[in-house]
Amino acid sequence: MKKRIFVISLFSLMLNMLFSQTQIVLWHSYRGAEKTAINKVVANFNAQNKDVKIKALAVPFDAFPDKITAAIPRGKGPDIFIFAHDRIGGWVEGNVIEPLDYYLDDDISENFVEGAYKPMVYNESLYGLPMAVKSIVLYYNTDLLKNPPKTTDEMIAVAKKFTDPKSGKYGLVYENANYYYNACWMQGFGGRVFDKNNHPIINSPECVRSFQFSQDLFLKDKIVPPEVSNILVTTLFNENKAAMAISGPWFRGEIAKNIHYKVALLPIISETNTRALPFMSSEGVMMSAKSKNKDAAFKVMKYLVNDESAYIMAKIGKQPVANKSVYSHKDIADDPFLPIFKKQIKYSIPMPSIPQMTFVWSPASSAINAVINGESPKKALDKAENTVLKNLKAAGFK
């Protein structure tokens, strides 16, 4: 009888604990080492906390922003999610994300490395806690190439020596039909997404020239393989079939252990004598405006950017984390790659975070895809510009 009472009591206690727990759903798009790292951070939090638990879900990057935009206004989706800052403006205006000022006890901007905090601020309110500061760099296989090219002319010349399509070997691999990656050439040629009045100018002569450069790398110079995906970039680099690759810090976690490589700044564009200027993104954790457990959600957010978690993301995830204190760890300070990633940030331009940027991605991506496949850069970008202007007008922008 006593045993039965004990079992019932224990069962009741377990039920009470279960139903008293608050579950915070976290979405992210990490893969490889970054996914391993975030899973470890989540496991640590869950082991340390009884009242709040994290349920993490990996969502494919390409579908991520659209899923957030569609799900949260309907009361669906995550409580918190990790993404770059460029969508903040649109998500604020669409009441998708929650301002964090109410939850902050003091100014935390000094806790982060240069360039990480400001992009998370929109209309003087903070909308995300920075986790990493990212831009693309040049990776090169040191068994194939001893020194990285300093200019694009040199990059092309070196890449041609290693390119042999019949053997599946290429001098340069990167997602050349992706607007994000093309931005390094666009901005190096002097092109920008918006003018000083936030009007789109994606069909400016400089932007057209950069698209022609991207097309030439593929169709004329033939140093880039066809139909390049992130999977193909990783595969060719890991099979010693790519001398150089352009990617971000996430790529480190996907490189095979037997591959010897280094990273370098993106080259100087020979025609403009200006270094290629990629987009810089401050990647942070944001809160759903529809979360029903906002206090618990912020508790998780603070944990994701604390010293312990940031160290895991740097050490295991190989991220250039935003938490400044992590760089005092000797093993992080001595990392041979982080200085290059940090230096490239100085030669980068923050992605625009105004709401208008949301209307640019799809038409611009369609344009670069068409150009890589042979369409006139001016024709493709004029079409993209007209689409952006039409959609902005329909959305109420002047």
C-alpha cells in the first residue's frame, strides 16, 4: 500500500514538473559545426534549468525568412530565432519581432565586438542580441596554391591554371548565382543597393558592370563550375578539386580534416583598385512578437550570448562570435583564421536593414541567376529594378 502511494506521489510530482515547465521553441539555419555547437549550447541550458526548456529546430536557410514572415503573424512559428540583421526593418514594420529594451537592465553594447550591436538597432530600439559577425572571405587549398591572389586579375590567372572541367577541377568555386555572394563584386565596383535617400539603384552602371564580371568568370574565363550550390562548393573543396573558394566562417565546419587550407581577404578588383566589399551581417537571436512566454524567451536569449555559450560557438562552431570577452581565451585568440575574418569586416558593408531591402532579394537573385545563364546584365537588372519599384509602390513606399 505504501509502495503504491509512493509511486502515485512520484508520478504526480513528475506530472507537476512537466506541466510547470515552459518550452521555448528556437529556430536556426545552422549546419555542420555550427549546428553541433548550437545543439551543445541547448543541451547545456536544458541541463542547467528545470523551469524552462529549449526545443531547437533547424530550418533550411533558403526558406527561413519567408517561414518567419508567414508563421509569426499567425501566432505560429518559434518563440525566438537566429538570423542576420538585414530583415529587421521589415519584421519590425510587420510586427514580427519584439523590441528588447524593456527586458534590458542596462546598456549592453560594450559587451560586443565592433560592428555587432548597431545593426541590431532599428528606430532607436534593440531587436536582437548579437551572436556573430560574418562576411565572406577567400579560402585556398595550400596543397594547390601557396599564396592567395592579391587582385582579381591575379585570381583569374591563377584559377585558369587549375581549371580542367573534364576532370571536374576548377580554380574558383562560390555560389555565383546568389546575390549575397555577388555583392562583394558589386560593391567593389562601386555599386550599392540603395542611394542616400533609400531609393533602390540596383541597375546602376556599377551594378551592371559587376554582373558582367560575374558572368565573365563563368562564361568567358570558365573558372567557375556550372550550377554552383553550397553542397557543390563543399564537395569540390573537400575532394581537392577546387583551388579557391569564397564563403563565410560557416564553411570552416564543413571542410574535411585532411584538407590543408588558409583564408585570406577578398582580392582587390583590378579595374577599380578597390577591394571586393562583401555584405557584413550581424547575426543575432530575435524574439517573436507573438511569443506567449516572453520573459522565458529572453532568459534563453541571454544564455545564448553569454560567455559560456559564445565560447562553444567559437570553439566548436568556429564562429567569429560577437561576445567580446571570448577573445581573451588563449585558444580563441590564437586561432589562425579569426584575425582574417575580423579584418574582412573592415572591408565589408553592413547589409541594409530597412524594410525596402525585403523587396530587393528576390528580383536581384533572379537577375544574377539569369545573367550567369547568359542574359544581358543591363536587361536583367533593369527588369529587377522595375520589379522592385513596382512592389515598393504597391506596398505603400514612395
